[in-house]
Amino acid sequence: MYQQPHSAKSLGYETPDDGNWAIVNFFRNEFLHPAKVPGNLNVLYGTAVFAGAIAFLRNFGDMLVA
């Protein structure tokens, strides 16, 4: 059977015809795929630092202004 060179199956992704819901396939392909985990962790760390900075400034921002 002929497959396109850039199909999801040739790239190692799961296809939606495995009987799972679309949201489960999306979660597996975008969050748990080994090639995407380092990038996802970078986004998570960046978001955590951003949220921590906002929380810090909301609580202690008046001490930073003379």
C-alpha cells in the first residue's frame, strides 16, 4: 500500500482510527510524544516563571517603588 511521505503514520504519530477519542489522540500526539516533550517543558517553565513574577509583583510590588 502506498503512503504519502509526510503522513502522520510515517512520522510515528498515532492515527485517529485506533478507536480512541480525538482528544485522547491529540493529547498523546502533542503532549506525550517523545520529540515534543522538551519543547512542552520549556513552555511550562516559561509559564510558571511568568505566573510567579505576576504573583510576586502583586504581593510585594509596593516595596519595590521608592
